[in-house]
Amino acid sequence: MQMPGKRGPKMEVEIQIGGREPGSSPIAEELNDLEMEDEDMYKQMSPKGTFTSRALDPLVKNVNKLLPLFGQDPSYPKIMDTNELPTDFTRVLSMFVAAADDAVEAGVLNPEMKISLESIRSDSDLMALSGKIEMLARDREFKRFLQEEAPAEEPEMEEGMDEMAMSPEDEDKMMMERM
């Protein structure tokens, strides 16, 4: 049992990017390259500043409240004091940014609920972000918006199918032959 005010052991999470054997196949190498590019993109997007557990702990708690709405396990681990948010955490936040932007565009959310990662530089910025994420997790209209299914698209005809289409006369002839 931990004593109040004492922190437990530091937990590090490692995500392997581009973990396929080099030379195993051209596809594996291409996937490794794409994953590395993706990782670099999120690293560049990651907010940088002075971030302490005072703001990180409530943010992670609220992120874990919102993750189930995206079909994700609400178990993002605690983030220790840092000068840059982890790239995997930035991925999660980017998912929330995109969903909030879509909901604002659809008129489901107030434009004040838009989230921007570019302006995050301090604990107070993280606290504001945490508050917005908590509000998103509680917003019934936003929950409904996320649960709506995309309209079903009509199945496309395979190439060459229209060549097989018959004229009305040929259809009549075929039907008459079957009788």
C-alpha cells in the first residue's frame, strides 16, 4: 500500500515503431518507413513546454473517460513530468481533435469546444484541454454524434458487370425461353 503523497514506481510505456525485420520483404520495409514517418509527424505535433503531474494527472484521467467513446480501452498510463507529450498520447489527442472538429462542423458542438494542440505550452494550457475533454466525455449530443453510423453506401458494381447487363428485349427473350 502506498503512503498518501508518495508516488509509486515510475512506469514507462514503450511502443515499438517499425519493428519488422529489414529485408524480410519489400512490403515490410515500406511499412516500417511509413510507420517511422507517422511517428515523426506526431513527434513534431506533440505539445512542448513545462508539464507537471499537477496538470498531466487530470488530463490523463479525462482522456481515459473519453477513450471508451472511441472503442478504446480506458487505461492510458500516468505521464510523469515532462517537456514534451509522448507521441502515442498526441495520437490519442489528435483523434479527439478531429472528432471535436467534425462535431463542431456538423453543428453538434459549440465552436468554443474546438481543440488545438498548437497552443499548448504550459500546465494551465493542459488544464484547459483537460476541461474540454471532460466536457466532451459528458456531452450527450457528442456521444450520439460519435455513435451515429456512417450512411451505408450502395455497393458498387464490379468492373465488367455493366457489360453483362442485358437489354430489355434480351431479358424478355431469356424469360420466355425459361418458360
